[in-house]
Amino acid sequence: MTTSLSLSSLLDLGDEVARPAYARGALSPGIVHIGVGNFHRAHQIVYLDRLFNKGIDHDWAVIGAGVRPGDAAMRERLARQDWLSSVIELDPGGLTARVTGAMVDFTEIDPDGLVATLKRPEIRIVSLTITEGGYYVDATTGGFDAGHPDMVADAGQPDRPQSVFGILIAALRARHAAGTAPFTVMSCDNLPENGHVTRATMLGLARLIDPDLAQWIGANVAFPNSMVDCITPATSDRERQLLRERFRLDDTAPVVCEPFRQWVMEDDFPTGRPRLEEVGVEFVSDVAAHELMKLRILNGGHAAIAYPGALLGHHFVHDAMSDPDVAAFLRHLTRREVIPTLAPIPGVDFDAYFQVVEERFANPEVGDTVPRLCLDGSNRQPKFVLPTLRDRLRAGASIDGLALEVALWCRYCAGTGEAGEAIEIADERRDELRERATAARDRPQAFLEMVSVFGDLAADPSFAGAFAGALAALWRDGVRGTLAAYAGARVSG
């Protein structure tokens, strides 16, 4: 028999499920979080739940919010269980489950209602997980995309905003008019310098609406950079069944995640913050070096195993990691070409960090999938791989492995695996990618001419030559032969 998750059923849960040690009625909100997905509930909510269990900072509970249709579905599911979430940590040494209670409400999926909540003086932080692609960044310039239809619409009707940023600006305008201190805007998305990106988008849109307001936001609103990390697969019937069978708990929206969790953040919160350092969050003056380490080793590592894994027919990430050719490629690429681009961080051993990453990727309990890692390559490659490649080129160092990673992506985008099976490309540029990848078999430059992805890299003869050679090898020698040749090569530089 299972127990349906709700406040009234918490005492009915078995001893194997941890539950809040605090009274929910003792909590009051201080944070609005926009984009309540699995990652937010596996990461930020868990940190806050641990903090509240220590009996401190109960005025920093979370109100969930969203602007997309999927957010409405999440709100409906969580409403049935009093905003509680169950989180299963997928440790190979033994699964654990906890119920978190740090979320105490969820706004209606309505811009006016969200603005009204954001105007409340007790809301001192607004945090975001709106995906890497939700920040209106111009792919060519790297700056604010003022011509995006969403931004044009919100600039034209600032009193009827539809985007997250239009809503935040409307709320800040109201707070400014009322003499209420502004909230801090904290991105928790997987973006390099996510605070700076958020600030650029906010100010870019605000300048289109009201230059004076933009100046006030720029002078008074904090946008701390942060680095977040916790592998959190999508929830499926598999996870819901796991919760019922192993923990006798019925949750309409359970979260599963790895046991590893990391959060490094700049300490820039003018109106206060919860004492998250008490539960393992690291506050630093500059998060850039930690962020770069994670983006290049972990996120870049995901890309390095995604495309050979898919081409060789692996569905689960741990299966790709158990493939000696894929694992050797990741190991040699990371140590030869990625780690050398990182500036030293006091107290951090990059090789030890990478070994932990390898263990995380190989965790069979997580059930993370290769198709998930292959998602949205045209947005992820410029963020997680190409900056490393550019640094190596500037240093005059070897780029054979990085060029091979790009060639593997291209080979994947041609739409067939090594055994001839069809590959479904999940990317907003899917048709263009397939067309260019097919043409690149005879003319490699056809793929590199996507300026929105590669910028001026296509004109670099070292990269163009290495890419062409790697792609030719993949079609001629196959994925395994090409990976083995790289892993066995003696590379200098």
C-alpha cells in the first residue's frame, strides 16, 4: 500500500523517507523562483530544506512561478500535494528519499498575478531556471537580442508583459515607484557568467521601455553569478514506479537526481540572503574560475560522450561510459586539451574533479540518457566546447580532440548511426543541421559555415583542417576506429 504525498500524510510515511523537521506553518516566503522544474527541486529546494531543518532562516521559503504552459501543469501537480516534493538520490551504494517542504506556494500562471507577488516587500530574491536558451542572447554578437519578437512585444506593451524579463521589469518599476527596495535576480541556469547575462538582458529590455528605469535597475539591482551542478534526469513512469515500490510513496511529480550537488555563488545580495553556507553552498567573490571548470570539464564532457555514444547505439549515459572507446576519448580529450585551458583555483585539483565527473557519468542508478545529452547541440556547442577550442587555437596548441568532438556532432547530425539506424535530432535548427551535415561529407566547410554557431571559426585554417580530417576519418574508419586513433595518439601542446 502506498501513501499519497500531502501535508496531512507526512506522519504516515515510513522511516526510510526523510521529511521536514520544521513546521510548514513557521515558514514565510522570501524567494520567488521562476521555472519550477526538476533541477530546481533537486538543487535549490534541497539546500533550503536542509537549512530549514537546522531551525534557521525560516523567512526564506519559496513561492514557485512560471510563464509557460508546462509551468501550469507543474503547478497543478504540486498543488495536489501542498507544494511538497519527493527527491530520490540515486546513489549506487543505496537509494535514499526525502520529502522537501521549502516551497510554500505557487503563483497562478498569469503575468499580472506574478507581478503582484513580485511587488511584495518580503520578496528579496527572484531566482531563475528558464533554460540556457531563455535569455534572449543574440547568437552572432553574444549580446542582447533586441529584435526577438518577445522583446519587441514587451517593449511595445510594457504594462502587459509576457516574458520573464518583461515581468521582472514591471515588478521592479512598481517597487521603485512605491519606494520598496529591489529584489536580487539570481540565475541558476547553466550559462557562463549567468548573472552578467541576466543583467544584460534586463537592462537591454529596460532601455527599450524606459531609459531612466534601466539606469535605476543598473545602479540598484544585483545579479550574482552562480555555478550550479546536480545531474537531474527527467521524470518518467520509471521514477514514479521506483518511488512507489521502494518507498511506498505516491507523488505526481517526483524528482530523481544523483547524490552529488554543488553550488558556488558570488556573495552579492543587498537585501539579504539565507545562510546557505551552513548547508554546503560556497560563497566567493568571483565565481568565474569555478564556473569555467564545470562548464568545460562536466558540460563539455557531456558533449564529448553524447555524440559517439549516440552513434554507437548507446541509450544510457552509464552504458556509453562503460564503452572503452568512448571513455578513453573523454579521458584523453579532457586531460590533453581541456584541463590545460583552465587557470589554477586555490585548493582545487582539476584531475581529481574530473575523476569525480567520470564516476558521476558512470553511475547506473541515475539512468541519464544519451538523447538528453544530445539535445540542443547548436546552442550547447558554442557555450561548452567552442570557447575551449578558441583558447587552444590562441595558444597555438593541439586541437585534434576538440575538432573530433565537433566532427562527431556533425556526423550525428547527418541523421544515421553507425549501424544505419535513423537518429532523431532534437534541435531548433534540426533541418539546417541535417542538410549541412550531409553536405559536409563531401565539403566539410558546409557545416562550419553556420555563422550563428561557429562565428569566425570557419575561417581558421587550423580548425578547418583538423575538422575536415576528423570528419573524413569518421566516414572512412568509423567511430570506433577514429576514437581509438585519437586515444592512442601522442599529442603535444
